[in-house]
Amino acid sequence: MASAASNLRAAAASSDKNSRNNGNARFNDEALSWDSRPFVHEASQAAATAILARLNHNNNANNNHSQTKHLQVLEIGCGTGILSFLLAPHVARIVAVDAAEGMIAVLSQKLQTTPNAPQNIVPVAVLLEDPEDPVLPPAHSDQPGERRQKFDLVTSHLVLHHIPDLRAVLQTMLGCLVPGGRVMLTDFEDFGPEAKRFHPVARMAGVERHGIQAREMAEMMRDVGFAGVDVGAAWTMRKKVEKFEGEFGDGGVKPEMGEMMDFPFVLCYGERPM
């Protein structure tokens, strides 16, 4: 019997073949090793903390002290599901989508093999461009061919800087929300030329911008139709970066390589009008 690892490699290889031309090749290549990176876990934990804190803040501000257990959540660009795993205990269900099938293959395997894995995560491999995409769950289980489910919360983490057309994806997110639903999107901030150092040269494939410019993002969200927009600093993280371009090459990063640098992260918040 083939091992789980060999099955995942086959899935990643198959999806890599199918996605070489749509920008997901890098993430299919890296899917199997993605969870081995400490920074990925640290950043996802910080994102989960920021998102849950904002949810609790909103509940308190609205004198709604109930828990968030009823929330239906859509995570766009979920990768191997690290953030979804962190949020799952606090919400009703998470539909976790990613365009890289290799990432979804790893997430699906984790849900099957991880002890006490959450049972309320639904992995979906799709480049989501239409809120009515038939791969999304139906709004009513007894009407599978009708309208798609709408969500109380849409999240993404370290995804926006990979998206060529931010306006289009924001429009999709808005269309995926119920009236009064919210987006909470986290990414590193474009604070100037030095923000480019977030990615080593060998991992620039699929990078469309070096972080999110808070003011421009807020204006774009308002233009798309979000209300209550708030784009601001949420936390800061230290990350090892190249001392000179190409230092890390294509191989592993040796202890003596690189230097530490602080990166601010923003949380982009908006609501679909009632």
C-alpha cells in the first residue's frame, strides 16, 4: 500500500503539472514542506489572534457577548490549513479554498490523519473568482444546484500580495458575504523599498507586490463597496532575510546566513452593508 507521503507527492505532482501556467507551481512544489517552517506557524498564530481579537471587540462594541460558534467562515488561499486549524474551534464551519491543489491535498491528508483534527473544515481546490462557483457548498443542502452559501466571515492570510488584481478578489469576497458579513484579511505591510526583502530572490515567483499599502487598500475596499473599512497595523514579526540578493539561493538557509528584520502586518477589515 502506498504511503500517505507518496500519495501526497503524487497529488502535488499531478496538480503541479496542471497549474504550471496559472501561477501555482511554486506552492504545489512547496506543499509537502510548508508546515515545517516555523515562521509560517508563528505568522498564522499571530493572524488568528488578531482575527479573534477583532471578532471579540466587535461583539463587545455591539453588546453581543455571545461566542463566535455560529460563524460560517470562508478562508481564501488557505494553503495547508494552518490558520483554518487555529480558527476552527471558535466557529461553526470553515470552507477552506486554495488554487494550489497540492496545498489542498496536504490539508485533506492532515484532516484525515492528525489526532483530534477539527471536523468542521471543508477543503476545496479552486481559484475562486465567482461567488456562485458551483464548487462552493450550496446555500441549502436540499437544493445543490441552486445558489451558493454566503458567509459571516471571509479571511485570508499572506495571500493578498500574491494576487494580481486585488480589486477583483475583493469584489469576489464581498459577493461571498451575507449582509453584515465581514472580511478580515492579514498580510505584511508595504512600508517602503525594504519591504521587498520579505521574500528571498529564489521565492519571488507569484509575488505581485511587496506587501499591502494600508491607505490604498482602504480606498480600494471602500470603492468596491465595503463599509466600516479599517486597515491598520496589527502586529510586527521578525523574519530572517537575505543580507544581499540571492544569498539563500535555491537550497536551505544555513545558520550563518541572513539577518533578522522586523515586518509590520496589517489587518484589513470591512463589512458588507446590510
